[in-house]
Amino acid sequence: MRLGCLLAALAGIGLAWWYRVPIARTAASWFGPGAPDLPPVADSAVGAPTPRALASGAAKLRELARDGGPDSVVLDANETASLVGGGIDWNVRKTFDSLRVELLDGVLAVHARLDTRQLPREALGPIAHMLEPREALRLAGPVAIERPGVARWTIRELSLRGVAFPELAVRQIARRAAGADGAGAVAIRVDRAVARVAVRPTGVVLYRRRAA
């Protein structure tokens, strides 16, 4: 009897492993987290790239770099999204679309629909079989100027399909999804006139680099 129960259990385990993909997808549809949509561009703290925002943001940067220009300028969420979208390397940028930027207190959060086929399956763990080719991605972390013309956005939070990943997986996925370095930081091109960045829910303040 014990041998029969053991064989039945092993058979059940084998069947579960063999059909793990459809089982995982079914479980996800029944009990798993739903695929959250991207935040709407209705709040002043959430923006998306637009031609108008790109032009107005570029005008503010020109004013900041002008001799005798202001000590700082403030970019709204749409202008910030345009700067981020244009400042990330295209080889990385092309893997996601529908970019949104959310301004938090000291933290910049980027939302997008990611091509999950670009991610390492081992880093995704059990959720890998539940993902569609395009899923909602959220990356968040502080931004600081590394050197003239380059800002570093350090990704400290990452969620996919609404599921938050642990620190080690954050770095692994950030490298594949956003081109981050070993420390989880993404390089973003900025105007050389920018010396410091302060992210606030009401806007991103860019401070002017003073002449030496």
C-alpha cells in the first residue's frame, strides 16, 4: 500500500512538472496578480513624452545653459519623461514602449510595457511562465549627476506584472531591461549645464553648473 501511494505521488509530481506551464498560467488567471495597467497621464506627477514637452524641456535647458541664465529650472512630468526617453540608450529604449514617468519625493519611477522575451528566465523565477510577451514594468530609484553630461539613475525597486522582485533579481533584470550597470544604475544623457537634480512630486529641479 505504501509503495502504491509513493508511486502515485511520484506520478502526480511528474504530471505537474510536465504540465507546469499551462498549470501556472491557469493559476495566474485564477489566483495570481492581475496585470496592472500603466498609470494615466492625468496627475501632475505622472507624465509621458510628447513633442510639445520635448520642445519646452529643451528650451528650459537652453535657458539654463545660457550665460547669465537662471540658477535652476523646473521640468514638469511630461518634460521629464521626454528627457528620460531621449536620454536612455536606444538599444535599451527599444525593448519597451508606452513610457510613463512618475515623480516622487527624491525618487524617479518609470513605468512601461516591457518585451519580457528580453529577460533572463532564471531571474524571473516561478512568475516566468505567467508572463505575456508585453507586461507592465515599474522601475524606481534616485537620480544624481555623475559627471557633466551624464546622470545616474540607480534602480532600487523593480516590479513586473505588479510583482516586486528582491534586490539581487532587481540588479539582474535591470541590466537586461534597462541597460543598468553592476550596481543597478542606468546612465542618462543630460545637458552639461546641469550640476544637480532634485526630484519632487511637483517637478524635477535642475540646478545650473557654476563656472569654475
